[in-house]
Amino acid sequence: MRFYEKMGLYQIKRDSNGRRVFNDDDLEWLYFIQQLKAVKMNLKQIKVYGYLKRMGVKTLPQRIDFLYQHQEKLISQQQSLKKIIERMNEKIDKTKKKKTK
């Protein structure tokens, strides 16, 4: 979390003792960052999205477009993975047949 904070991905309020104080929006954003990283969005892209988010409602169209673009990449990767899995299944089947001979 300290890393994300240093990267400027979020700004968490602190109490009088310097401890981070999280509200529901902060936690939701941190969870979303983790989801974006899990689908291979790089930190630079996440930072851009975070900037747009902080700009408020006026950036909703840009954020939606941003997410659609990344979604398209994910769908393409999913289709590629599906083909790889199909080929792997074929190879497994062929190898099993050789084993039984």
C-alpha cells in the first residue's frame, strides 16, 4: 500500500498519529487496483485511470472508454488462451492414444 501511495495511485487520509484511515471508497479503490493489476494493467495505466477518477463525474466517458479498451485486450487474450487450451487438449488426447498402444 505504501508503494501505491508513493506512486500516486491513491491518497489516504491520516489520523493525528499518522496512521492511515480508510473509508469504503478507499477500500473499493484499493481492491479495484488489485483487480486491474491481476489482469495485467500496468501501473502507469492505473495511474491515468486514477487521475481521471479524481477529476470526478466529468471524466466518466473517458473512464468508460478506458475500461472498454482494456476489456477488448482481455477478450483477445481470452480467445488466444482458449485456442492454446484447445491445442493442448488435442496434444493430451494424442499422447494418451500413443500411451495405450
